[in-house]
Amino acid sequence: ALCAEAAIQLFGQVDILVNNGGVSQRSLAKETTVEVDRKVMEVDYFGTIALTKALIPHFINRKSGHFVTISSVLGLIGTPYRSGYAAAKHALHGFFDSLRAELWNDSKNIHVTLICPGWIRTNVTINALKGDGSKLNHMDPTTDHGMLPEVFAKKMIREVEANTEQVFIGGMKERVAIYMMQYFPRVFSKIVRSATVR
């Protein structure tokens, strides 16, 4: 709340909030402590909604604003070694889908956009938490060959400007996975069991 108040005092108003903080996780659920799950949820979910809630009154008062939240393809599907991370990202979808519907009656000019990146070449893997809470400290090949951040950013900006409610930005492999999960969930479930996603 203090960050939001400071920003409003400094700039006079806030037009857009981009929620992009997060920490990932790389471990089997059975080998992951509850403390790690709590830390991932605290950063990825509670940190995001805390900033969002601090700005809701400001956006309602102005009858204008835009909440942009960087979720993940794992906000749409679940894979091995990502139980805590997928849970936090799924939670964001539940919150922001509900918030979008709630704010509609306050103003048609308050927008909510969920961005679901696939593999983007960032340090998210290096900083991911293992089951005991220590950092993974290495880049996985899939992330290393992911979309360049500057390419992702340009695509994201276009979607934000279009007030898109939810969009996936990434490669064909992730797009196929989302499609399979939506239309052939049993087939997807069998495929993902053997997925190499560490």
C-alpha cells in the first residue's frame, strides 16, 4: 500500500500496474517442503494481489486503469516439477478473472490482462527453488532456447494496448500443450507424465 501511495504522490496518478514479480520452483511435490510452497505463493500470488489491492481504490476513483499480470503457461496447465509454481499461477487466474468481473460495474475503463508466457530466455530457472529451498543455480536447455525477452516484451505491449483479457505468448510446443489440455485432457495427462521439464 505504501508503494502505491508513494507512486500516486510522485506522479499524481497511476495508469497501469504491471505485476511481474515471481519465483519458480523445480522439484517433485513429494520432495518439496511446505515452506517452499509458502514462499512461492507469497511472492507469486500474495505479493501480486497486495499491490493490486492497493491500487483498486485509485483506479475506481479515476474510473480508469489497467492491471497487467504476468502469469505463465503453467497458469493454464500443470507439469511435473512445478507443483508449487503452477498452483501460484493458477491462483492468479482465479483472482484476476474474478476481479475483472467485479470491476466491470465500477468502470468499463478498468482493464485486466493476464499474460501467459511460455519459455522466455530469462534467469527464472537459475533462481528457481529446489525442494529444500536452495536455488537451482543452472539454466535448463528449454529456457535457454526460449523466446528473447525483447521479442516477448513487444508482443506483450501489443496485447496490453488492445486490452486483451488473456493471451499466451510463446512457442508452438507450449501452444500445443495448452490445446491438448483443453480439448484432449486425458491424452495430455498421459503425455505430460513423461515430460522432461526440469
